[in-house]
Amino acid sequence: MTVDIGAQMRKGVVEYCVLGLLGREPMYGWQLSDALTQAGLIASIGTLYPLLGRLRDNGWVTTFDRPSESGPVRRYYRLTDAGIEQLARFRAQWAPFARVVTGIVGEARS
């Protein structure tokens, strides 16, 4: 049986990548989808909205509407205080975790 390892890794971090993007600035769904699709973290915008719903249910993001110069009102997402704290916890754990994993699964030594 072949497992899509990349999909498993993306599944574990994509929520935190969304938090990281929103930590930079509020963004609307299409902006988030574009950034995540270009990075290869999601396949389409259809996978993003359920994820955003989970983040909102967790209390990590909130939404607000803003008029658009090129069309209808856009729904923007931004971090809540709880989302900022969750992102900080992830950042504190990510580098040590990545070092451990790299040390274990890194290239074989001769």
C-alpha cells in the first residue's frame, strides 16, 4: 500500500499555515486559497472553507466584511487573541520538532 506522505504532512500543518498568513494581515478566502494553492498546501479553494470553519469554531479566527472595488463585499478573516496565542505556541514547537524529525529521517550516514 502506498501512502501519500505529502498529503499527510500538509494535513498536519495547513491550519497553522493559515494562521501564519492571517498573522501577517487579514485576508479574504480567495487570497488565502491562492497563497496556499501556490505553495502546494491545498488543492483547491473547496478544501479551504471547511478548514476556515474549524478555525472559527475553535475561536482562532473571526470574520468581517469589507467592500471590494472590483465586485461584491468580501468576507475577510483575521486572527483572534486566541488565534495569536495558538500560532505562538505552534511557532515555539515547530523548529525543535522539525530538527528532531530531520535528525531522525535525514539522509543516511555512510
